[in-house]
Amino acid sequence: MPIYDFSCSACGHSFERLQKLSDADPSTCPACGKAAVTRQVTAPSFRLAGSGWYETDFKKDGDKKKNLADSGSSGTSGSGSAE
């Protein structure tokens, strides 16, 4: 279940709530009781980093790993072309 950030535009109170995607957002502020709560846009708490996703990350097809990000390239970018 994701954690959502909410903010009250009436009093400025910010709070988090762990809820399902299907749950309705809270309508009243827990601090002032007014119906002025809006969901805030936040950055995700994880980051994808590295050289790419591998086709064999969760398979046992030998020791060779194929980088899917490089599979579509024809060798023109970053291949040390003659200049």
C-alpha cells in the first residue's frame, strides 16, 4: 500500500496516510476539521539506477547477461566511430 501526503489549505497542516489505491482520500483535516484537504504530489521513494535491465535477471539461462537497453542499438552510439 502506498503512502500519500496530504495538506490542508485552510490551516497548512501536512500529514501522511497509508491507504489502498481504491480508498477515498480524506476530506477533513485532522488538525482543524475543515474540508480543505488536497493530495500532494511527491517524489517516489526508490530510484532505478545502473546500466539497464537484464533479460536474465531472474532466469537461469547461463552466465551470460544480455542488456536490453543495448539490444536495440546498431552500434552507432558510443562505439568509438572514426572521426
